[in-house]
Amino acid sequence: MTHTVGTRQAQKEKTRRALLEAALVLLEDQSLSSLGLREVTRAVGLAPTAFYRHFGSTEELGVALVDEALGSLHAMIGTTLAAAGGPDDRITAAVDLIAGHVRRHPSHVRFLARERYGGVRPVREEIARQLDTFAVEVGAELARQPESAGWPQEDVLMLAGLYVEHMVVTAAAFLDTVPGGDGAPGTRSREEVAELARRRLRLIRLGRRHWLEG
């Protein structure tokens, strides 16, 4: 009996995973608000009614995709904060990590970039909630650094929010870049995006150094 239950649960999880992956593929070219559950189930080869064994609605599926997409960013944030070396080395390492993450998870990044201000309220709210949680975690790490000595807690959290926002914006910017400088008009190269990201991080760092002088 236990083996049967385990097998059934494994199959259910496999189907749920297939639905999430199919939705991500379909969302490459459309927003969640226009995605129909019949499209998703058809891509997996299921009857539409089977969808409701795993998700109560496409909105619930979208929230699950947020968990998955931002879960993949979670480890990257910790790695970025723990990077060794001097300030410029850490900045370079942070931007390289973001670029690498986008190469590995473009569908996740595109989904977040599109749905962060999209038409599905529960998904927007979940993205905002998780980014706020990330900012709190980053703020806790920043507060332990000597550069934050004497800073009010709300200012540390504000700085953490800048770092998280920068990470999200940079990840989205990397999505539509080209390897060199020969793309279509208006298309930036990966190095152009990386250099702008590094310069912005240096500006944030300089502002941090002199914040209490204001």
C-alpha cells in the first residue's frame, strides 16, 4: 500500500512539473493573463479537467511559477553577498553571476520581468512580497558590514532594496542582448549591459560611503 501511494504521489508531482514547464514555454510569447488552461493541458496531453488536480486556477499556477523563478534567484543573492575580494572584484562577480543566471534560466527571468507589473494581481503581489523578503535578507547581511555602522535600520533596508532592484533590472536587461555589438538598432551587447550594471553598482557603493554625511 505504501509503495502504491508513493508511486501515485510521484506521478502527480511529475504531472505538476510538466504543467509548470509547459506554461513557461507558452509564456515566452504571451502574458499570464492571456494564457488558457486548455493551452497548458493540451501541451502536456491531458484533459482540461486534469488541471484542477494540481492548480485551482491559472493564477495559482502563476504563483507557483513565481516561487520557482525566485527560488532560483535566492541562492544567487547569497553567493553575491558572500563574494570574496575587493569592492570592484565583488561588483564584477555580482554582474557575472546575474549574466550566468540569465543564460541558465531565461524563461524564469522573462516571466518575472513580464508579470512583475502584469495584469494578474495575485502574481504581482507574490513577486513583490518575495522581493521584499529578499531585501530584508540582504539588509541583514549589509547591517553586519562595517560600512553600515551607525546607519538607521530603515536606511539599511532602503539600500538593500536598491541592490535587489538593481539585480532584477539587470537580469531583465540581459535577456535581449547579443554577444557582440552587431545586433539590430537599439539592441545592446552583453558587455554594454554588464558595464552599465557595474557602473551603477559603483554609484550605489559611493553613495553608501557618504550617506551619513548628508
